[in-house]
Amino acid sequence: MRFHKPRLLVFASGSADSGGSGFQKLVEASRNGTLDAEIVGVVSNYETGGVCQKATNLGVHFFHFPGPWHAEGYRSEERRVGK
């Protein structure tokens, strides 16, 4: 029986002009085998911030999420981008 790696959608805030270092470390860990999962995308509340820049540089899909920031909003975003 063959098992597939978990596929992860990362939610990261960063800031309008920096951030994303934690997200970058997750991607690097998934690529070097330290994290046994595939990072399929990243969601951030800053449309062109540091997380977006890191995602572009790493070749990871980026999704902007302006809110609402509550449980159902996050679940809705997960359903929207997880297709």
C-alpha cells in the first residue's frame, strides 16, 4: 500500500513589506525531507507583502485572504483554494 504525503496549505501573515521567513523554512524543510509533507500553497492577508514575495521566489502558489478572520472565514478560504 502506497501512502501519499500530506498536502499543506499554510496561512501566514507577515507584513506589508517583509515577513514570510517561517513559511520559507517550512517549504525548505518539505523540499529537503525534514518535513514529510507537500506545501501546496500559502495564504496571507497582505496582497503583495513579504509572504507573497517569498512564495513567488519559491514557486509556491500564493492566495490573498483579506478576511473575515474567524474560523468559518478560514474554512471558507481553505475550501476555495484547496480545489
